[in-house]
Amino acid sequence: MEIEDYVSSGSPMDKAGAYGIQDRSGLFVDRIEGCFYNVVGFPLTRFYEALKREATPDVLRKLMPGSGRGGQDHAA
């Protein structure tokens, strides 16, 4: 009955794989392998690691205050 209710809600109709792990359909998922953000659709961990590796210290200070990279951090 739960799955029938979910399908009749229309929620799965606009999703790859017919579910969004971040909404109520996540109740049907008992585990994932790998990064949660990859499942959601954006590889946040990979992006963050690339950003730390490739961005200039100035850009990092603007994007991630308190990151501790590229000079002194200032409290607001």
C-alpha cells in the first residue's frame, strides 16, 4: 500500500529512478553505497576536494571563510 500511495501522489514522475532520496520516498531506501550527494545528483564531496585543490587562496577565503587555507581567517 505504501508504494501505491507514493506512486499515486505523482512524486516519482519527475525523478530519475522514480524516487528522490531526500523526500518521503527515502523511507524505502535501507542503505546507499558511496556519497549521499551523488545519489541526490551533485557530487558535493568531489566538488569540494577539487575546489580545495584548484582554487586560489583568495577565492577559497571568499567562498569558505574559516577554511584555514590561504592565509589568516578573520572572524566577522
